Amino acid sequence: MFVPGCKCLMWMLLLASIILMVSPAKSAIYPFGSKVLSNDSDIGRPLFPLPVETTVAFWDIGTPGYDEEDPVYLHIGPSASGTTNANDVRLTFFANVSPGSKVTFLDSDMNRPIKQLPSVISFLDIHGSRAYDLNDPVYLHHIDRIDHSEHPDLDCYDDSENSADMMTGFSERLPYRGREISSPGLGIALFTDNYKLFISDKILDKKPRKIGEMRGLCIEMVRGLKADYYHVLGTWLIKIQPCQMVAEGSSRDDESAGCRWEDSSALLIQTNDIRLSSMGNLTAGTKVTNFDDDQNKLVAWPPFASFLGPDTDTNRVGYFDVNGNGIYDYEDDVYMNVPAGMSKGIVTVNNVRLSGPI
């Protein structure tokens, strides 16, 4: 029996099915800096590596050198002229555009001169679990090493074999002036001059130990689970030397573990580091300023990704090819793929979105 309009309805349904099958995927609707949750629509997306020349760079728009005014970019691919490219991702606010947006040919920051920003992507281990958790904030942490050759008056000694190492790595840090904190994974290194250093670590020996002198000023060390904390009495100079275990699961108290020490005075979150995810009421894309709650806290090591010249490692940063054209372009979403999915290169829970909706 023929039903009026039935044939027309069937054609409409067929056409809709065809449109759904051939319609390309859409860019994610989630904001920059948000973390992927189990029910999000982008779970399971395949990710592809960014060009090997990808780095982090800043546009020096004011006082020479990187500072709070300079916009920062995930600079995709090579740039022969040393300028911003189309589809570079803004990691900070710029003018009236938000972090996570991409540079286009008509934008005022297109083709602007940029400089590489030596930096790493790491996280703050808030709960002291030693693992990257859903609530742990992620940072772009710029490496600002102190060149001891510029400070010849920093002279110190120590009776140990590594006395030469004591001459490098000190930097000024504001002392902690808040209340005592009783929370797992957090602590305060207290020195005999009442200098307090707020740290994301467990203090193993609360009594400071004298290990040398610098220009007649005593250098003390407080031992932590993750690192040793050095302080020059009467100053704001500190140095942190984390202990990296060579055997997974070994304890620092295990003498057979074989610690390998690194000069890592720059492992503290510092001014102008960039939040890649929110930290309390401090939003993604903002820069750390003096006296922020997360300033001077120790970032986890090793980092998720590094942008340190020859040591650049972006294997865990990938993009979803939204339009399926096989190259990174404007519509594609960028992710920090940690932890990796069931197989590497799949969006999974706790990945950080490094680009926003378009």
C-alpha cells in the first residue's frame, strides 16, 4: 500500500545518512587547559606527532628578555625568518585573544619576531603520590639557569668530593611567610636563620647541617625525600639538588640505589612560568606572579616534554587530524598525551588540551 510522502521521507533519511558518513569530525568543544575526562567526546581520538621542529617561543614586545608582557607560543614547524607561523598555538593571553587560540594570517601577531624559550612541560605533585593525578596542575616551566661566571664573588668550599658543584646553582627565592602546613607531600625546610622554604617534599632530617661557606656566610643543607635543599644563611640564596633514582621503585634511603645528582636550581616554579591547566582559581594560560600560591614549589621530574634546543623532546605532544588531510592545520586539536592511551597516540583521561575550540 502506497503511503503519501513515504518515498520522500525515505530519500531524506538516505541523504541524512550519507551526510553523516562523509561529514568530517569537528574540532573539540572543550577549552584550552582543560583535562580529558572519561565521558568526554574526544576520548580515543588518534593522535599524530607534530613536526620535529616544533618548539616554544616568545615575542619580546617590551623590555629585552622574557617577562610578564611577552606572549608565548607553541611554535609549529620551521620558520626561516624566525617569526610566528599561521596555526602556532598561543599559550598565553594576547590582546583580545585567549590562550589556546591559533595565529591566523590576519592577526596582529602574525609574522612577528620570536625567540626560543628554553622550557619544559611538567606538573606539580600536589598530593605527593609521585604520580601524575587528575588534580595535578601542569606548567610550562622556563629554565632560567644562573651562570656562575657572572658571579665570581660566589666562593664556597666543602670537604666532599663534589665541592666544585657547590659553586653553582644558587638563586634568590622569597622565603615562605605563611603558617605551618600539615599535609601529605608538603613541607617547610627551616634553616637556623629562620629562612623558610616551602616545598613539595617530605623532610627526612629537619636539623640543618653545615656543609660549607660562601664569602664567610655559612651554607646549610636540609635533606628531603626528593632532594637536598641548600641555603646561604643571612641571604635569600637557595639551591635544590634532586636525587634521580636509577632503579624504579628504589628508595632514597637505600644505599644501593645509586643516586645521580643534577644541577637543577631551576626546578622551582618561578615568576612567568605558564599554567597549562588551572591551579585553584588561577586559570590556564596565566603566568605565575610573585606571591602566587604555586610559586617556589618543586615541579616533578623528569618532564613530560622539553624544549631545550638539541634536547627537545615533543613525543608526548600530538594533534588530532580533524579534517583528515594528513597535515597539521587550523582545525586540528593539540594535546599533551600523558598518560598515553591504551596504545600510544590515543587521547585518554587526564590528557591536557593545549588548544581551544575554534
